[in-house]
Amino acid sequence: MAEQTPYWLLISVLFSSQPLTPALAMTLHEAAFELYSRGEGSREVAGDMLSGRVSNLRKDVSLGGIAGPAFEAEIETERGSGVVRFVLTRQGLEMMKAQAPAAAGPAKPKYLN
């Protein structure tokens, strides 16, 4: 369902040396959300026209009404190399957390004996 959600609700870009397409923004969001959820520091990302590394800066930032955990990505695209600094928005995090139980499927019954 994240593909149906406009990426600007999920990610707020602070700086980008490369133009971001919606597909690139969603790839960065998915990698950052996994890092945030698992508490990990960094991971590789790859796609049709993207490769690189996303790092969890382990800081919360606030810029006006937008707040959330900060990330940095060093990427290689068909246009060359670049750096993207971005924030996962609180609204986006809440939406992704609400979707996680639905994606896992129905709960399995637990038996005592």
C-alpha cells in the first residue's frame, strides 16, 4: 500500500544533489523504514537505476511542522553519483506501522495444550 501513498507524506528531503523521482524516493523510504524498524545503522540499496547505501543518522530532526528520524544516502544513478539527506515523517511512520499488521495476515490461533 506504500506505493499508493504519495511519497511526500512519507519522506521529506532536506538536501539532494540528484533529482529525485517518485520511484527513487520510495526506494529510499523503504530502506530507511527497515533501518528504523530494526534499529540498524546502514544497508545497501539497489534498483533498476539505483545503487548505493542508506545510513541511519540516529537523530531526530524537526523543521517547522515536519519531524522524524534523519537518514543519509550515497547513491549512484544513471545521472551520476549523489547524496540525499532526508527525514522519515512521523505521519509516514504511523501509516507504515498501521499497515504492518495487515500485511502480516490474520493472527494464528494460540492453543494452551
